[in-house]
Amino acid sequence: MKLRLLLLSLALLFAAFPSQAQIAAVMSPSGPVQAGPYVVVDAETGEVLLERDAGVFWHPASLTKMMTLYIVFEELKAGRLTLTSTMTLSEAARAKPPSKLGLGPGQAITVEQGVQALVARSANDVASGFAELILGSEPAFAQRMTETAARLGMSGTQFRNASGWPDSAQVTTARDMALLALTLLKQFPAYYVYFHTKEFMLGKTRVGPGVKFLDLYAPYADGLKTGFTCASGFNIVGSAMRDGRRLVAAAFGFRRADLRDEFLVRLMDDAYALKTGGNRPKVWQIRNGQGGPATVLPQGECGMIRYDMPGDAAWLGTYGDWRTARHAFDVGQSDLARLGVTRLGKEWILPVTSNKVTRQAAIIADLEPQAAQRLCADYQSRKRFCQVRKPGEITAPFSGFWR
């Protein structure tokens, strides 16, 4: 009887915390990176080339705007909207939190500018504006979004708003978002090109910067969308055309945008190395709607300065101002290249405070261990300061970087 009660208690415990198993390590050149579900699909055949937990519930964040754009494209195709149609935002839409265009009262934009704003700026105010323009209210638009998802076979997806703003009931899966990307490609080839928008001009203002993956995987990557909330982490859906073959991928739940984008590049490379003969499982056959959704960054941790990178850090000193620290970083990167290191590190200028005085630590982050050791050995041979720090040693309040 006691054993039965113990097993029941354990079952309830794991049921209460189903999401933890959905965040696991993926490999990177500098070490393991924590990530959520992912999937890569051959666009022509629908075959799944690579996947992990692709049917697990997840918060979509601004990937939601892919469905908002799907409905905008439906309206354009039906002739109820044109790219040159104008729209103004209500007070409620303009009050949406960033990211946003920040339009003034009565300021008009075209539908085309609104589409570009959803991709290049991920503008929450414009997403709400489209909802009101098309169906009069955001709740009514969210209902159409959910009904459209069901019609497209996105059986694990529920929408509550047009922007992806946090809502515990707004969920999707990597499978569903890959399926949505495939549908956008096939049904709206003339409008799909807008997912390549990196920036556009709104009057005299340059609006961007778009999706970094497009640059990282050039010339193959040609579009789609990123998203972030504290709960979801950094999400992405991307598509690429290489050697006449199109792949679509979705990857969720990263703690940094750069780690997400770099992973998608590696994932695409791995998938392109695989052959498809029509015998692999199809994306719509993935078991959908399980577990989660996970919380990647709890609210108390989300806004903090954190070292979420897997690689070692080379600390090059702490300086009185940001400009001097940045110069030290630039010199360090040049020294790494001089030493023959091909994978350079990332800039991490860390503010460190002691006795109400703040200084800036110059750190080359996310290095492979041998690269960090090699740089510091070179610096120390020239009587210059350099220390290697392991990721586990780099924790708030960072007092160990005062110098």
C-alpha cells in the first residue's frame, strides 16, 4: 500500500512539472546549449528530416504574427484589402507594449508597410491594428486565427491575440509552426517575399533590423520569423533554398537570440546533408499536443544580466568607461585571429559596481576552451592581463570582475 501511494505521488509530481524534459542540451562548437523543441521539414515532400519534441506545447511569442500575416494575405488575395490600402491604429492598438512602430494619433500607414513592420520590427501595435482593421476587434481576430489553424491541420495551436503577447492559453508546437510556414510558401508565393524584409523606410525613418538568420545563412535563407517572451525563450521559424531544395525549420526555447540563430544554421546544414526518398515520416504525422509548455526564463530571472553562453570567457581587464573596454575587446579579437583562431568570441562588456562606482569589464565570451587558453597564454607572455573564466564561474553580482 505504501509503495502504491509513493508511485502515485511520483506520478502526480511529474505530471505537475511536465515541461522540464522538454528543455535539453543541443551541441555547439563551444559546448552544450539548452534548447526546446525543433523540427526540419523537406518542403516538397513534407518529410521530417530532424526533430525533437516537435509536438510539445510551447508559447509561440511573436511567431504568432505568421498567422496574423496569413490572414492578411487571405484578405489581399480575396481583394478585401490591397497593399496600398491605408490603416490607422486605435488608441488601444497604439498602447501596446514594444516592439512597436509607435505611430501617433491618426498617423496612417499602408497595408504593405504594416506587413513589413510585422516582419522587420515585429510591431505589436500594427498586429493589433490589423486585427481591428479586418474583424473589428482583437478577440474576434484571435478566434479566426484559431479556426484557421484548425483548418490548416495545426491541431496543437490556440491563439488569444494577434501579436504573441504573453497569454498562458496561447500555445503552439514546432510541428504546427513548420506546417504554417509550408502553407504560407505554397498558398501565397507572391507575398512570401515579405518574410525576407530586413528593413524598410517609413517616411525618413529606417525600420529594422529583421531576422538575423537571413544574414547568417546567406545566400540560402530567404525568410520567416523570430519571437521572444520570457516564458517561451527565443524562437525561430526559418526557410532556406539550397541546391534546388527547400527546407523549413522551427526551433524553440533558447536563452539567447544568437545561440538560437547559430543553432538553426547548424541544424539546416545537418538536414541538407540528409537524403529524402519519400519514406520518412511526414510532418503532419508527428504526434501533436503533448506536455508543457515550458518556462525558459522565469520572470525574476528574465531581465537580469546573465552569462548564458556555453563557451569559456577571456577577461581582458576592467576599465573606467565602455569605449575603452570595447577597444580592449576589439584588440583581443584581433589577437585571436593573429593566433590562428578561426571561431572568434562574442562581445560581452559587463558593468561591475563596487562602492557605488561602476566600471566596465572587457570580456570575449563563448570561446572554445583552447582558444581562451591560447589567448591568455599569449597575453601573459607579454605581461598583459588576461584570465580564463568558465561559464559556471560567471554569476551575479560579478564582483570577481572588479579590478
